[in-house]
Amino acid sequence: MTNMYDVIIPAAGMGKRMQANKNKVLLELSGKTILEHTLQAFQDDNNCRAIHLAAQSEELEMFRTFALQYHKLDVITEGGSERQYSIYNVLKAIKPCEYVFVHDAARPFVTRETLQKLYAAVQLRKSAIAAVKVKDTIKRVHGTEVKGTLNRDELWQIQTPQAFEYHTLLAAYEKAERDQFLGTDDASLVERIEKVSIVESDYDNIKLTTPEDMYFAEAILKKRGII
């Protein structure tokens, strides 16, 4: 094994909140699909050994054609009914490696700086996830009644990539399967067996979820001089 990482990108979601008539990662931004922008970030990262996708069964063959352009694209596995199951399917299908990143297919603006910071952090601390500090005041509410104000200094908005030692992530998924535990992200599984550290990312690293997000995506591309 080389001291590099593989990245798992779940791309099997339906993206209903995007209100598109197809998988949202196939929507175009500046002449390329959202997924292609995401793949390019890892294709360009010298620390990335291979890219693995989870896809809907009817899109498996189409996604395999991306390998003609992105030579790091390796395993493409059928996804499950939940994001967690899709990632586990890929994790069991790939060859053991040193480190595994997990990244949202619809998060195309991750920077090389964030990837490098995560790569350095996972080698030191086994588990590291991208995040940004919460900007707004957060209230704890029951029904419509405010029950308290949370300390904003302790709150972070979690993003991807999330980076782990391969065997740590695999063990976390195996335990989740035994316990029938369904987490909200990979870190929520790993937190049950190991400490997880934060790496500060940036606010451009958004996940494209709703139609309104596409306006923000175009603004980011303009800021970067891409359109």
C-alpha cells in the first residue's frame, strides 16, 4: 500500500429537492456536469490514488464512461437505499488502502488547500473532517418556544470531504451494521469508536441541494474566473 488516499463519492441519490428531472449531479455548470467538476478536484490531487463511485443501477454504465476522461476513476458500485449503504457497498468493493476520503458528488467546489489540509490531518490523527464555523446565532427550540441559545464558538457546520484511516472507517461501518445504526454522515459512525478532528474548510465548499444553490454555484464559478 502506498501512503495515499482513495476517495469514495456517493452519486446514487435522487436529488428530489433539486426539482430536476434527472440525477442532480448530471446538471451542467459551465459546460460540465456537477459530477465532472467534483471528479476533476480529485483527479488533480497528487495525493489521491483512486476515485470510486456509488451509482444508481441504471446509471452504472453511463458513469463508467467518465473513466475515459478521469483515469483515476476505478470501482463503480451500485448504491443502496441510503447514502450510508452506498458508501458501505463501495468500501467493501475496493482494495484496502491507507486512507479513505468520502466526498459528496454534489459538492464540486472543494479546494486543493482543503484536500491538502485533510490529507495532512488524517495522517496525524486517523480521522479528520472538513468544516466551517457557524455564522448565525443558533437557538434550541421545542415546538415554537425558544429553550436556549447555543454557544456559537462551539458550533461548526460539517462538510465533506471526511477523511479516515481505511481500517478505522471499515470498522465503524461494520459496527454500524451490527448495531443497525444509521448516521447522518461518516463521522457520526466513526465517532462511536474513535475521536474525530476538525479541519477548517471554506464557505464556497457548498453542497448543491436546491435550485437556489445553482445561483450560488454560478457566483462561485465567476469568482474563480471560470465563467
